[in-house]
Amino acid sequence: MTLIRREADGDQIAVHALQDAAFKTAAHASGHEADLVDALRGTDAWDPRFSLVAETDGEVTGHVVSTYGTLAGTRVLGLGPIGVDPARHGKGIGSALMHAAIGAADAAGEPAIILLGDPKFYGRFGFVPASAHGVDPGPHEWGDYFQIRTLAAWNDDLHGSFAYAPPFDQFG
């Protein structure tokens, strides 16, 4: 059985190894996702409520983190990276992490989650092109891969350019 929980002290090494393995062969990966997570931990963008691990039989088998970026001067969560142990793909761990990340953000009163990813995959979690809500990725040309999931606290007056936390510029 897999449990989704907040990242705990002592999980950092396992999370780093997991993210490294998860993105080692991914065509869309920068190869620095594990380093990105480590760099995010030391910033004001980090909130431990939004770093979640999947644990199966005492082993970290997945991880997702959302950190604060800015949307027209307002702090808004940006999700990623999300990684699952390659040996456990297709077991629902990634989906469980996504549902937990969305639930944690909504319960905390966050207005939205923004991510960069495949619309076919993330659309099933309620993500839509961010442009549909007047949110753009600044100087980047990500098209429909730049997505948003509005939450209960969403305000239609919130629009403009979104910027991820600074470590994304270095490792993203």
C-alpha cells in the first residue's frame, strides 16, 4: 500500500535519489530536477506543506513539490518537479501525488497551481492552458504546456505574467 505524506526530516537524500532516477531518461528533463528540489528547499518559495512523498512499504517511491512563484506580484504556487520511481510507473502513484498536491493547496487557501507539462496528462486533473485565465509565462514560449488549475480561492482579477521561484532559472 502507498501512503502520501508530507516530506519529513531525513527524506531529503531519498527524494534526491528518487527525482534523479525519475528524470534520468525523460526526454523533456533538464537532468537537474533533483538539484532543483534541493535548491528550492533553502528559499522563501519553499513551504513544507507542499512537499509530498509517496511511501510504499517504507520506501520513498514518489515526490511532488509546489513552491511559490509570483503572478503579477501575488504569490501563487508552481508545481514541479513531480517524480515517480521508474520501476513503479503505471501504479497510480503520480496520480495520487497530483490529487494530494491539489488538495493540500486548496485546503491552504491557495488560489491556483501553475505548471509546465503535457496537457493530455495534466488535463485530467483540471489543468487548462493558463492563457484561458489571462496568465502568461513571461518571456517563455510554452504555449498550451503552460497550465493552470484554479482552486476555490481563485479570483478572476488575478492575471498577468507568472514567474517561477528563482532556482528554476538556474536548474529548470
